[in-house]
Amino acid sequence: MVSKKMEKALNKQITAEMYSAYLYAAMGAYFDSQNLDGFAKWMRAQAKEEMGHAMKLYHYIVETGGRVIFEAIDKPQAEFGKPVKVFEEVLKHERKVTKLIDGLVELARQEKDFATDNFLQWFVAEQVEEEATADGILQKLKMIGEHPHGIFMMNAKLGERSGS
């Protein structure tokens, strides 16, 4: 059973993961409005993945005898700018989430909650992947610059992602 302090922190992370989903869905909607359907599809898949993370936390809390309490989710912005600016924001956001996960691991270790520490290691590894993916796309977009052909090709490439 998780402590009340750990339960509260995990619930807070559910809200953060749901906000991530909301943010990426908003980015997807923005890309749809810009006729960048591949970028939009990538963001929708990312939003779906983030909701999966929230539900993974949800089920863990329930399995350990805790209670899930939902909080309000902040409204994300609606305008984002050029694709390179959007992915700068994605990378910044993923780095923020990494810090949140690291804080949860630190709390679990302080509480000597080895089960939660073990559970959170999946998220630690996931964040390495999330940051690497966001940074990889960002670096490619920086190489492309404002060249329409490059944006078109990147749009096609990102549109290959499944799961949206």
C-alpha cells in the first residue's frame, strides 16, 4: 500500500500526464489548422500515449489500495507557430515531465516504497525515449529550416506514425 503522501504525488502525476495529452492534442489541432496532417497525426498519437501513461498510474494507485482523485487540467494554448517552435516546446515539456518523474522516484526512495520505485522505473526509461524522440525531430526541423520541401517531407514522415 502506498502512503498518503505518495498517493497524492501519483495523483498529481496523473494530472500532469493528462495535461500532456491535452497539450499534444491542442498541438495536433493547431497542425490540422495549418494543413500539416502528418504533424497532426503524430501529435494525436502522442496525446493517446500520454493518456496511456495517466491510466498506468491510475491502475497502479488502485492496485496498491489507494484512491485516484482527479484535479482540474489547465487549458493549453491554441497557437504555436512554426513546426520547429512547436517541437522546441515539446522537448521543453518532456524535460519538465522527466523532472516530475525523477521527483516521484526520489519520494518513493525517501519513503522506502520499493514497489513504487520499481513501478516508476518504467516511466524513467520512457522519459529517456520521449526526450530523445522530441530532440531528434527538433534537430531535423532545425536542419530543414523554413524550406517548404523539407517541411512537406517531414510532414509525410511524421504521418507514418501509428496510433492516432
